[in-house]
Amino acid sequence: MGIDPEVGSWLAAFDDDGEIAGVARITEAEGARTIDDVWVRPDARKRGIASALLDQAETPVWLICDEDMIGFYERRRFTLVEPADFPPSLATLYGARNEWPATDHMHYAMVRRATRS
């Protein structure tokens, strides 16, 4: 299933030449917020662009990811949650995309909550 660009709000980061360096999408479903489709142009990676995009999402914010991305998101203050704790409205949203549960591999649910000062 392809990405529907009409769903959610898109964020973009630009490089010094005004070209898009990265994007991410924030979607809300029944009050639960998710961030997905985080992508950074290969030549612009390792410059904090993905972190800056993730930081634009109000907390709490949820996501699903592949196992090899867990550490990446943990370093950005996301924590793993049990599948049963994933908001039902987001499970329905991702289920419609055949991503939760994934039909061909395992996805993991994560959340970043507001930090206390």
C-alpha cells in the first residue's frame, strides 16, 4: 500500500540550498498522535535532521518501527511499549495500511512522552 499524501500533516526540513533534506508525517486519530514516514535524504543524514523533525511532534507521540530502528528511536527518548498499550485508534489506522500488525515482519510500538522539568 502506498503512502497517501493527503493524510496527516507533513513536516519538512530544508538544506542550505532550499532543497528538502527530510520529511515526516504527523497523524492524529481520536486524540492519539503518531509520527511516521520519517525520511532524510541519504546525503543529508547524520546531521540531526531526523531528530529535529521528531522534536516537532507534540508529546505524547507514538510510532511503529522495525527492530533495527529501536535503538535509533530510543536515543531520541522513545520507549518500547507492549502491543496492547498501543492506542486502539492508531492500531486501526496502521491496520488499514497492513502495518499493524505487519503481515510480513514484526513491528514494534514506541512512545515518547512529555519530559518533566
